[in-house]
Amino acid sequence: MKLSVLGSGSTGNAVLIVAGETRVLVDAGLSAKEIARRLAAIGEDVQRLDGIVVTHEHCDHAGGLRVLLHSVDCRVYISAETFDAYVSERLLGNEEPRKRAKALTGRTERIESSKDFRIGEIDFHPFTIPHDAVDNFGFTATHEGVKIATVMDFGHITTLVSEQLRGCAAIVIESNHSRDMLKACDVYPWELKQRILSRQGHLSNEDVADWLRRDFDGRADFIVLAHLSQRANNPYLAKISAEVALQERSPLFHSDTQISLSSPKEPTAWIEV
């Protein structure tokens, strides 16, 4: 089983998960052209996708989906609430809702946070995470007993999230901002800062560090920090914060976990587990 974060940040998010002959794209927030380019950069063909999983309707996770569907012949796994928000005229106006609804006609499989589903050789286990979307999911994906997780766009780590991340061999997790950098950012209005800092907003470097010290089970060989803000974070600060938190764990719970960073511009190297 292996994965690559094709891109992550406010400009777009997409993760490729591969197990055996199955290839699944989690989110399509990059443009269709960029998704195809980045797949090619890691030796993959966009036309070989076996499924697309949509975690929620926000543009940076679903903005490239409609055009991408012209290039692929696979099903889209999406909840009923997210589907309705994705094609909402209230949010989009003009012709885009009609185009989105048409592109998805006959192409969807409805998913729910309480029900597991399977795509090819991969078993997916969705679970609710707190964010200001209509029905946001995180996922674990399992193949032959190996489990990985992707959790992005959520404001705090719930007991459910912490439990779902136990036993994972690799985890892609949001480390969106430094609280101090966000508060000092003169580009963002206070309303946006309050949204990001809220329990329905985005996870901070400090939140990730607290989880690593207290609730991380130490079993993951790889943790990829994702969805880093380009204005309210620094990649090196996020990485150091996580690495120091791992070092501060009790000696009884030492971990050899490798911390790495995703990028908004290029795919990560393959992570194999």
C-alpha cells in the first residue's frame, strides 16, 4: 500500500492511495490539468483511477471534480449532504450547478460516516470530523491488514478522531497554522481568524503537537503534515513543532515516526507501508 499527497493547501487538496491494482483519489481540489500532471510526475495515469472520494464540498477539495470527470471513467463516492452542497445554486449561481449535476449524473456512490465501503482492493472507513462544511469526513483505508488515514479540514481532535488514528501505518493530517502567526497576520480579517481558530475551523501546529505527545499511539511510520497555510504558517516551524513533540513523549512510548511535509505545488514522494 502506498500514497502520495498530490497537493495540499488553500489552493487545492488531493491524495492518491494505491493498493495492488486499485488507485483511489481522495478529493479533487486541484484543477483537472494539475491532477493529471502531478499523477504523471509520480508515474501514474489519471485514466487508471478506480474511484474518487470527496470528503466535503469546499472548493479546495472538490473544485476540480467536474472537469476531471471528463477525463476519467470511475465512480465518485460522496455523501448525499455533500452532493447537495456541491451542486447548490445558492452557493454558486450561474451555470455551474447545472454543469456539476450533469457531470455527476449516473456517476456517484452515496456514502455515510457510519458505513464502511470498498473500492477495488481498498476498504474505506469514513468518520465525521468537525469543520464548517455540511458533512465533512476523515477516512482510514485498509488493505491486507495495513491501515492508513487522511484527515484534513477540522478544528479539533475529537475522541473519535484519536481512536480512528490508532493502528495506522501512515497518517496524512492537517497542520494548518501557527496560532501566533495567524493572530499576527495582517492580511486576514478577524472574522476569518476566528473561523480558522474555532473548533469547526482548522487544526494548528500546536494541536498536532498536543496529539503527538498525549494521544498518538506511536505506531505510524510516517506522518505527513498537510493543508499548511502559506500566510499563517511556516513549513519548517510545523515540522519542528511535530518533531519536538515526538521527542517529548515518555521514553516508554518512544516513536521512530518520520515527519514530512506536503506542498501546494508538487506531489510528495511515494510513502510505502
